[in-house]
Amino acid sequence: MSFIKREDSNQHTVSCVLDVSADMTIYSAANNLSEIKGYYSKFSHIELNLSAVEEIDSSGVQILLALVQNAKKDGKQVVLSEISAPVTEIMDMLNIRSHFNWLKPE
């Protein structure tokens, strides 16, 4: 399991905090997408903690961007609360930080 729902997530308040505990690469993309879709269908507010992600490539970035784009279209909200150095590096390299909502200013 790559996405771990925190105990303080509450389906009654439709809010979910997910700690991403695995890499977000082409090798895990299908599994990551399947897991995130399960949470996406149940919650309207999803907070992603990416602080434990040690490796991310373009497929991981695509999943994050698609998640944010679909959330806007569906009236949901996806926010990033923390990011690891590898995630910071790729976001800065691609100049895409502005495409995401941040719980804490980055």
C-alpha cells in the first residue's frame, strides 16, 4: 500500500489525509493510480503528505497533476502538505509548484 490514510481522516467530514509512503515512478504508477482513485471517490478534500517520497518521475508528476485537474473539474480539493527533497527538485525543475494548492506555504 503506497497511500496510507491517517486515522484522523473522517468520511463524515469528507476529508482525508494521505501519507504517501512509496516512490511515484513508472514502476508504481498503476498501483498508485488505483489506490488514489479509491480515496478520490470517497472524499471531497484530500491532503497529500509527500514527505516520504524518495523517488518521483514524470509518471508520478502526471498522476499529481491529473488529480488536481480532476478535482477542480469535480468540485473537490487536493492539497499538498509536505514534500520531500526529490519532489521539490522535480517540481522546481519543471516549474510546476503553482499548479498545486499548498496547505503550508512552500
